[in-house]
Amino acid sequence: MRLRVDRDLCIGAANCVAIAPLVFKLDQEGKSVIIKKDGSASSDLTEYVDLNEKDAELILEAAKSCPTLAIYVYDDDGKQIWPEIK
């Protein structure tokens, strides 16, 4: 699973932080960033590997909770799974 936050769309609602605080946090600008496995944070494409099904579902739920659809989720093959492409 890969994640990315579009900082231009993020309004800092923090729904993602409330749902998945080990994956998302707000930075000094009040925008969501992804917490990497090494503890650093980024809004750029970040890979999460070896996730169990429960953790993957939680991350997807956090992305879906974003009111501005600022969190993009991709599967392991790079296909965008959220927001859904119509």
C-alpha cells in the first residue's frame, strides 16, 4: 500500500489523525502528513509494506474520512484505490 497527501487539498480537519494516529499527524502548518516507519513525516508518496488486513482497512478508512479527498491510496501494484477513479 502506498499513500500520498495532496497538501493543496488538505484543510487540516484531522479526521485521518483521529482514525489512524500512528500513520497520520498534522505538521507545523496544520496539514496532514504521513508518519513513515522510521518516524519521519512526509506528504510525498510513502510505502507501507507488510500490513495486516486490519491495518490496511484502518488506513483506507482514514483516507475515506478526509472531507476534501486529499489522501490518495494506491495498491501494491501502483493502482489508485482511493479516491475512486470514475
